[in-house]
Amino acid sequence: MSHRLHGILLGTTIRTHRSIPPHLISRAWFCSGRFRNQTHMESHASCEEVVGDSELLVKKMAAICNAGPAKLQVIADFDGTLTKYRVNGCRGQSSHGLLQQENPEYDKKRQELYEHYHPLEFSPTIPIEEKTKLMEEWWTKTHGLLIEGGLTYDGIRQSVANSTIAFREGVVELFEFLEERDIPILIFSAGLADIIEEVLRQKIHRLFKNVKIVSNRMVFNNNGHLVSFQGKTIHSLNKNEHALDMAAPLHDRLGDNIDAPTYENASVKTRRNVLLLGDHIGDLGMSDGLNYENRISVGFLNDNVENSLDSYCKAFDVVYLNDAPMWGVVKLVSQLCPSDGH
């Protein structure tokens, strides 16, 4: 097992998942020495995968593989992780940003809130306690505007239909691979669960029995108008396992009758091996409430690669660069859960 994993990390020829196009299989490059020089980085622009500590990654992969798929779960951020950072050469929309209310005045008010609070979210000088309060304030005001502005579920459907949001290539294959092995996927998002579900419905056109959404969930009246939000507000600084009680299986929410295992919160908590996917270093906190034994963290560094690579390389076990597709993660899970059992 260790020899095969070393082969993967060193870029030797390997047996890959059948769904991955051969021209998308990338080699792994390491932070020590590689990409330090800008000219060298540009000469290898096609390389998309960076591994910080190959020996540690091999050790984690071996432990997760030996424990088997019954002990594994996947925790993933949504915007910029499962979805593309760029669509048709332009910045893709987020699940929150795509929303257009029937009353444009409220779209403008929400944009004004974004312009005020977004710089505060990433300010290096604001203490975390104060920043957390600011984020709660931002989300509460935004949710209030959605209610006050008369948002309807039909408006959500139309917003998604008109949006420039798209999944990374390989996301469907990843979901299918995990579904076949009854491995739960928890999608954590500070956005809106109802919008994420509608994006999945319109862009993928199918449901997955193993997917749960951990995000802010809306309550609509009989006329389809938004009247409130369920439970505690999930924002960018608190979307972790403590919010799991707000999760609901996607097929339950959409009324699909799938005769398959469900993933109750208690059973998810017994899965002590985690594959975590995120596009911000703060996404590593998504597993904070879980007493895991092994965690492989995968980071998608979509922009500002030269300035952010070192910090991402120290934070994540594997980093994919420049809005890379999901094929590398499909390859990774195929090694963690090989079909031949070895």
C-alpha cells in the first residue's frame, strides 16, 4: 500500500478511476522547492496538484484505507469548492450572490451590506470574537432583507436558472463513487440550503442518497413566500460540525423516495476518518466538532496563487491550483476505497 501511494505522489503511472479523462491526470508537485520561482511555476502551468508533506499524506491515506469506507465521511464546502471559481472566463456566482429578488431595491440593499461587511470578514486586525459578532450581524440583516423583500421559491428557481454558477468537472463522478460505497457527504455552507438544493437540481439533474446539506434553511408559507429561517444562523465563521443538527438528507428535503441507508447524525459522528474539501483556510474548521482520528484536507487555491501557495500548502495536505477540476479528488478517494479491497 505504501509503495503504491508513494507512486501516486511522485507522479508515476497508476491505475486511475475509469471516469477520469487521461489528459486531466496531473502529477503531484511539492512545496519544497517547486513553485518557489515564478518562472518555474509558469513553465509548469498545467500542473494543478501540490503536496506539502508527502510522507504524512501517505501515512494518513494508509490509515484511512485500512479502516475501510464504513469509517469514512466527506465534508465539503460548496461555493468555490464544489463549484467553479470562474465560469466562461469570468468570476462565477456564489449560491448567495446569484439570488435576485423580485424587488431590485432589496438586491441593492444586500449589495450595500456586502460592500460594508465583506472587507471586515477578511480584515487581519479585527479579533475573532468581534469578527464573529460582525458576521452574525451581517447574516441577520441579509436574511431580514430577504423576508422583507418578499422572496419567493419561484424567485429562487428563476435566479438559479439565470445564474452563472457551475460545478467543477468530476463532481458528479465523485458523488457517484461515494454513493456506491455508502460514504456520506456533508455539504457545509454559510449560504442558503434551499438555493444549494435548487442548484443541484438544475445543474446535476439527479439526487444522491448520501448527501446532507448543512446551511441556512428557509421556511416558506403555503403561497411560496419566505417567512422565516430555521434554527441558528450559520455564517462564514461558525459552519462546523456543531451545526450538524440543522442538516437534512437532500432526498428527504426534495421528496424523493430512495430506498437506501440514511445517515443519521449519530452514525456520521462514528465515522472517524474525514476527507475535507475547502477553498479557504478557514474551511478547516468545518471538522472542529468531530472527534476524528484521521483527516486528509484538500484545498482549492483558485486565485492569487503566488501569494497564497505557501500558507495553503502548510494548512492543507493537498492543494489544487487555478480552479482545477475535481478529478484529483476522485483519484484520491479511489485510492482510499479501492474496488479490489487492497
